[in-house]
Amino acid sequence: MSETVISVENVSYTYKSSQNETVGVKNLSLSIEKGDFVAFLGHNGSGKSTLAKLLNGFLLPDEGKVFVEGTDTADEAKTYEIRSKVGMVFQNPDNQMVASVIEDDIAFGPENLGVEREEIVRRVDWALETVKMSEYRTRTPFKLSGGQKQRIAIAAILAMMPEVLILDESTAMLDPEGRKEVLDTVKRLNKEKNMTVILITHYMDEALEADKVFVFSEGSLIKGGTPREVFSDFGAVEKAKLLLPVATAAGKALVEAGIKINVPLTDEELAEEICSLK
Amino acid sequence: MLVEVKNLSYVYSEKTPFEKQALKDVSFVVDEGQSVGIVGATGSGKSTLVQHLNGLIRLKNGKITVLDIDLSAKKPDLKALRKGIGMLFQYPEYQLFADTVASDVMFGPLNFGFSKTEAEEAARRAVNMVGMDYDSVKDRSPLELSGGQKRRIAIAGVLAYRPKILILDEPTAGLDPAGKREMLSLIASLKGEEISTVITVSHNMDEIAEFSQRVLVMNNGKLLYDTTPSELFYRLDVEALGLSLPHTVRIVRLLKEKNIILPEVLTEKDLVAALLAYAGGRNA
Amino acid sequence: MRDVAFGQFYPADSFVHKLDPRTKLLAGIVYIVAVFLCTSYYSYLACFLFLVISIIVSRIPIRSVLKTVKAVLFIIIITVVINILFYSDGKVLWSWWKLTITEQGLIFASKMAMRLLFLVLSTSLITLTTTPMNLTDGLESLLTPLKWIKFPVHDVAIIMSIALRFIPSFMEEIDKIMMAQKARGASFDTGGLIKRAKALLPILIPLFVSAFRRADELAMALDARCYNATPNRTKMKKLTFTGRDVVAWVLTAAFLAIIIMLRTGFFGLL
């Protein structure tokens, strides 16, 4: 039994400034089920981040509707409820921390929501444990690595007990090690706590383990499906200006040379496919 | 010999509770025409090392000679040094400051004593070199450009004074795939025709495998290996150093476990060629 | 620059470090008042002793404490020199043109110097032994009564805490930008005043651009964390006084009493 957490219905949004108008997204529809691990892929300006901001009510659609657990994001009385339900972690780990001590930073969200003192302490404990940063509780975030800072940022959102966790290019500024830390953390959250995760990224290899992948280009959804369905659609990948994982790119070259293999997504799969050539 | 580093050590915040040994007894030589990658986990001393080469950190222990300038001298000629060894930091677009692209790119040349006309000519050359049209961007504000374009302008700002050596710190960080591809081909095109030696600091092993002829591996402030990419990725235990393997190497290694022996390739192109050769042999 | 990355805080495990920030702030205020009540040399001696004992108990190396004076040493010297040269009452020791040095002037200037030194050292001791966060919490708690006059105590505390949080980030950023411009041949320490001021533009402009970018992102992050969701904001941390604080109050009160007694000549008892 799946249950829809977010549904986007024919949504369009245009950025307007005094000089010009830029399309953010146009006529988008999609839905996200509870417990899904979803990836939004696309290059800069493809509309993936605009969509994310529409999901938690940072932006309100010009046309169409966005519902979070049945609540319309345009309902002003529910703004904070929606924001606490759809938590968002941003790109730059340095610009989303408000306090100089880690536990204070994590407590900030629940404090804003007026949560009881004892409950805040419990949530801070839990959130830090979930991202495996408990021993850093009373330290300053300043000296942490990028990956650790982003895990703290995730904990800070978790402390608000959201239904959905959005990572808006939260791995883009990290080194490979930091990216792995953050991805492992959200994957674990998805598996163990059944947290709905939306991972926004331009690295295709981060989307490999997603349940569903949506590819965006110029404000439109050009492809949606399992990673295998999406990555095998070379036309869509090219149109979205994405970079195939090395194994997939090599597999594609072999297929194009007339060698009959299934398109691999990982290094292991490519090795299997080569092995099975008889 | 373009760069010679001998027994370089460095301690941050000496004699305070925050003291940290960043470099320990590092020695190496870089010759003309090389592409050198510097790799290592965060905090391994890579940045401290390259900042020394440019005289941005004052040499305390050891000896460094860059382009015949002795940095252990009492007053080394820093202007000449910095003109000869261009340095691009991480996210170089954040250092753009002038009101127009032209004046930002001319900033370096003017500081290094070019005349106004020479600087303008240098700026035109450099901007065109990074694949943008000088006449159409020169009067625009650098802040109006897209992320990838800003980074190109920042690179032009260094290329403009024609350094012999170019140091790049994570040149593709934060770019989207299209921007990344453009940046890598730009760097590849610079090497040779314009710059004799490129030193790249990178976390991305795929890029190191693709572009470097030589790799310096830093670990806890020490220079652990000075070797070639194929030696590093095929013979040494890279993962123990907190580094990942390039995908190309992983694929070759996985196949080796299955008794399929391919040549020790590094680039994606070579991998595809090797796989095609293998598959073709099978099919025939 | 990296040395002061986290305010001035000097980590140590001491009696002074463990005091409630409100105690330290109040004791600081009492000390400043006391310094201005000083008249006789005995009272200056009392202030000196109180300060020295506090420093010893704080387990911070004297060198680190004295370092904080370095920044304001110039101001102290100027004040002393001006006071010496322009104080005209009292027995004249030396005179030239409109400048005179008098015995009174020397005494006045030396007292002034001592006051300034005590002020700087005592406030430094507070910032050296208290994390900026703790200091903010303490201040917020002390200012709470101002809520009655609709003073936005919470918001001010958040602003302070965010400002403190970003100081190290900006210092690091300035460092980076300076290096990048130096690499492009910029020099910041040659030429006349105007030239030097102009040389700062390549640092200041990127810094402002970055500050705006950060502010933008931070504003979004605050919204994402539901800032302003309810007027009934709660706080995780509650400051609590302990026996240590009581000891500190008693000692501070005793000190103030001594200063007042010295000023009034022990109410005429001596």
C-alpha cells in the first residue's frame, strides 16, 4: 500500500525581474510516494531546484497546485507546517548553520516550532545519533569537513521530524569522501527510518540506487522511471546534458559497436556483462 | 628544472593550542613539460604545499626554488615569481571584483607591469583562449555571467600574464557535468601550446587518471608517493589512503578477478578501446 | 588570522571557565564600576589584585591575556601622552610653548592608564573564558526584562549569534581572497594611503558579493528551519547558577565593598 506524500499537478513557475522573465518549470506533474528514494537529475537551470522550492512552499506555483499530504502549499496558514514536513538541506554547508555550537544549531528548528525543552534534548540526541555525529555535540561546526557539516545540516532538519527530506544539490560542493558520507546517511535514513528522500543532483552515479529518477531539462520533465529505464534512454541523457557513469558510457560504446550486452549501471555490472560474452 | 622543493616543513599557529603540523619534510622536483597531479585526503597538506610554491605562505623550514627564484632568500622577488607561476584557487569565480570583464582580466597584467595597451591585448588573447568572445563580453559585469563563464573569466585573468606554470586547485569543483566537460577540455588545450607545466590539486581520481602524467600523493603532511597514475592505481594501495580508484581502473581490476586480463588503461577512451578489442576477439 | 578563528575563547578547565556567563557579565560590570570609583593607590592595588587572582584562577597563560592589550596599546599611550602634556594644574616640572608637564598631570595620566588597562584586561578575561555562544545566551538572559518594553530580545540574540557564527567564515574568506589577489600580483602594503585604500577594493568587493550570497542562502536556511513560526519560541538550554557562582558573587561583592570603603576612607573610621 503506497501513500502519496507529495503531488505536483500541472505546475508552472516563472522567475520575473524588472528586465526579464526566466522559465523555472513549466506544466510539471509528478507524485512522490511515502518511503520513496527519488532523484531529480538535470543540469544547472533545468528546473530541478525550482521544483524543490515549490515542494516546501518557498515558491508558490503561478499555475497548478502542489499538495503535501493533501495540504495545498498555497494555503498561507499552513506555511510553517509544510516547511517542517518537507525539510530542505542546501548546497553550501557553511551558509545554513546559525549557531557556533553543533547542538545549538540542531536545536534551532525545534525551538522555532515551540517544542518542549525535554523533547528538544531528546530530538537533538536522536538526530545526532542518526547521522553518527554524537561525539561532536558540543563542538564548533567550523572545523568539520564538508561531509560532516552536511550531516549536521541533515540532523538539524531531522530534529524538526519531517516527512520528506530534500537535498538540494547538497553534495555538489563536497569531495568524493564527503559525498559518500552524505549519500550513505540519506540512504540509511530511507531504508531504516522509511524517510522519503528527494535527492537533487547533477551526478548520475548518485542516482543509481534511487527507486525513481526524474530527469529535467529546460523546465520540463523529460524522463521518469527506474534508474535502469532512465540511463538506458541515451537520447534523454544527452538532451539533459548529463554525464553517464563510466561503466554505462563504456557499455553504451560497446552496444553501439554492435556487441550484445545489457546496458550496465555500475562497474560491477559492466564486468559481469563482459564476462558473460561468449 | 622549474620547481625544486627540498625538505619543506610547515607548522600552522605555532606555539598556540591550535598548533598543527601541515607539512613534514617534503621534497620533489618538477621539470618542464610535465602534468603533475597532487592528491590526498582533506587536510593532508596539498593546499599548504601549493601555496608555498607561490610565496603565499612564507617559507620557514626547507628550500624552494621556482623558476630560478630562491624562496629561502631574505627578500625573494615575489612579483617575478607570481608572474611566472599562475595560481587558480578553488571557486576562482568568487575573486572577480572589477566592474567589467576587461578590467578584471587586466588586473593581473597591470600589476605585473604591462602597459595599458599590452594589458588590453593580453586580456583579449586570454578571454578568446578560454573560448569566449572578447568583444562581446569585455564591457559586461562579471557578476552577470553564468557560473561556468565566470570561472572561465577567472582563468583568463591568470592566463593573461602568460605564466609558465599553472597551478589549479580543484578546477572542476561545483560545476555541472556540461561545465565540467568544458573545463577539462579547456585545461587539456592549454597544456602544451600555452603553459609548459600544469600542477593540479584534485580529489577526483577519474580526472587525475585522465590527465596527469605524474602524481604526488600527500598523506598527513608527508609526500608519500611520487609516481605515475598507473603505478599508483594499479600497484599501490590507494584506498588505504582514503582515496578512491578511478572507475576505469576499478573495471579493469574487477575483470582481472574474473580472469579477463585487459591492458592497464587509465582513460575512458582507452578503456572502451580495450573492451572493444577484447569483445571483438571473442566474437571472431 | 587562523589563531583567533573562534572568537577569543581560550579553552581550559578552570573555575572561571565554568562560571555561568551571567555571573561573569555582572562581575565584569561591577569591576568596571569599581575601577571608576578608585581614587587612592590602595584602591588601584585592590583592583590589580582582584584581576591578577582572577587571571591565575582562570588558568590562562599570562602571555595570552597580555596579548589582548597589544591591540589597544596605541590608544592607551596616546591618551597618556595627551593627558601628560595638556594637564596644566599642579607643580610644573617641565614646560615648552603650550605644553607643560606637571606632577598632577603625571599622577592623573598614570591613573588613567591603569584604568584603561584594567578595563581591557577584565573584559578580555571574560571573552577568553566564555564561548561567544555562551556569552550571547548570558546577555539574552540578562536582557529578558526588556521584553516588557517590547524590545525584541530573541531577535537580537539570534542576530548576535549569527554574527558570531559568521566571523570565522569571513576571516577565512578574507584570507582566501587576499591570497588569490596576491597571486595575481596585487600588493597591499606598498604605496601611499590612497593607493593602499584602493588596493583593498579587490578584497572588499568579492567579500561583499559573498556576504550577500551568504545572506541570501542563510535567509532561506532560516525559513527552512521555520524561523518565526511561533511567537512562543522555546529554548533548549537553560542557564543555571551553581555553588561556584555563589562563591564568585560573594567575592565580587566583597571586592566592591573594599573599593567603596577605600573611597570613603572607611566611612571616616581610618
